[in-house]
Amino acid sequence: MTTDEKYMKRALQLARLGRGSVYTNPMVGAVIVHNGRIIGEGFHRRFGEGHAEVNAVASVSPADAALLPESTIYVTLEPCSHYGKTPPCSKLLIDKGIRRIVVGSLDPFPEVSGRGLRMLREAGREVVTGVLEKECLELNRHFMTAHTRKRPYILLKWAQSADGFIDRIRTADEQPQQFSTPLTAALVHKLRSEYNAIMVGSATVRLDNPSLTVRLWHGNNPLRVILSRDGNLGNCRLLNDGLPTVVFTAAPAANFPETATVIPLEHPEEPLPEIVGKLYSQMKINSLMVEGGSRLLTEFLKAGLWDEIRIEQSPVRLKEGIPAPSVPLPDCVESIDGNTIFHIKSR
């Protein structure tokens, strides 16, 4: 591991501390080093507040402030170059005289996208890029995907039996088959807290009457999203618990309570490209978790609209029921509390 990689690794550790608090911004960490000693470090703590570079510079003690022109700053993401909620970080680094800037990954956001590096180089600063770039891109994969593909990062998630069924054939009066353990259920709620939105189809709403909230973990609730072409959702919890819910539908808005945000579908036959496009452009959603049911998950798979799949497989066998979607071979398999978790990444 090189010296630059060592300090970028520390910057990545710091960046992760902002998870769940910085949306719609990315997670960013920064470390300031002088002659092998860290004299300042920081991370982006909360949307609308100081960026990582600002917090790192502010953490430098008065005794070390004179060392800044002889120091290197390590930043996981390209410093911004525009005035937004805060002033540009590139200008701050120039004003403080920091001579060397090491950057993990470039920022795809149109207001930045190379401009920050250009500003630094034009000011005579040494700029190094691509240090632990893969790790830095992975950290902000939701943000990166949203701004390069103009749609949210999409995770397809479901649980299934050992023989490949996601539920029994049942009515709404019967409870759904449980595959998760208390531990894996808590981890699913943790995962929900890391996504901006969560989506289900109308059959899942009618059969399961889910809440789609974060109850078993500390974190933010995702925005609930329903696809219901005909508007038939019954007297469901999602439209009556007072929490924000968006319904994409071809039915009249008058069919829904005022608490719901109703977005008319222009292409109800093939709605998914329209839905993910509007979630990104109109609602600034960077990440979307799709939890079911089988029909909706299969539609996303057939449309090629997915970035990651997470399947939790229980040792329980149902022998018959609703088949789980067919998927590619997993990239990674792990065992948690007796259940098997399959992870698949889009190629």
C-alpha cells in the first residue's frame, strides 16, 4: 500500500460516517497530512452543511495552521467548484495555500465534473487523481449511478424458500410466509435506511398490507412508491398512516386520499423507464429498493433496470407457491443466522 493509498483509506473511513445524513449529496471524507502526520480531518456530516474539505481545514489547530501550504489533502471525491449551499471547496483549498491535492474519484454532478480539478491546476496546485478510485466509486455508487444514468441506483430484493418460492398461494386474510430471522429482518431494515425510496406493486400492497418503514434499525424511512395501474389498492396502510407515499397510476387522482402523491402514468403498458426517470428528475431520488412482488421484480429484470440483486434464501421448503424470479449466478454468497444471502451485481 502506497502512502497516498494509506491516507485515502482513512478518508474513506471518515466518509462512511456521513451515511444516511447527507442525501442528496455524496459521502465525502478528507484528511490533511504534513510530513507523515495528520494535522486535520473531516467528513461531510449533513446535507446543507460544510463539506469534508471545509471540516478538515477547520479541524487544524492554530499551531498547525501555518503548515497548510506545505501539506497534502486527501479527498475521496473531487472538490466542488460552484456556489451551492456552501462556497466552492476548490477555492478554499487555493485560499489556504494547500499545495498538493489527492483525489479518489471525479464528481459526475454537472456543476462540478472536472471543473474543480481544473480550478486547482490553473492555480498552480499539484493534483493527483484515481487513488483508490474503485473504492471511492463504490462508496457513492448510488450518487454516481443517478448522475450518470439519470435514474436511481436500483436494488431488487426478495426472500425465498430453498425450493425457489417467494410465498404460498394465499388470500389477503392469511399471513405471508416468513423467511427472515429476527437478525436478517433487522438487516433488511438497515438496508432500507440506506435507500431514498422503496417500491412495491399493487398486489403486494393488497396481500401483505406492508408499512415499508425502518422499525428494526435506527435510520430514515425511505419514500414509499407504489405502481398500481388500475388504482386498486384497497384500504391499505401505505395510504392511511400519514407518511409520504407516491403512487404511479393510470387511474384518476380522485381515487386516492389526499395524503398520497399521485403521478399519472403516460405509458402504463411499459411504465418502468418513465417511473425511474421521474423519480430521478422530479423527486431527486438517487437510490431505489424494489421489494416485490414477483411480477414487479420480473418487470424490472426484463427491462434491464437493475444494478444489484439481494436474495435471502431460507432453508424452509414450500413445495409449491409463487415462483421467485429467475436471475444470473451470484457474485457473492454469505450465510447469516442460518439463511443464505445471494448478491448479484449488474455487468
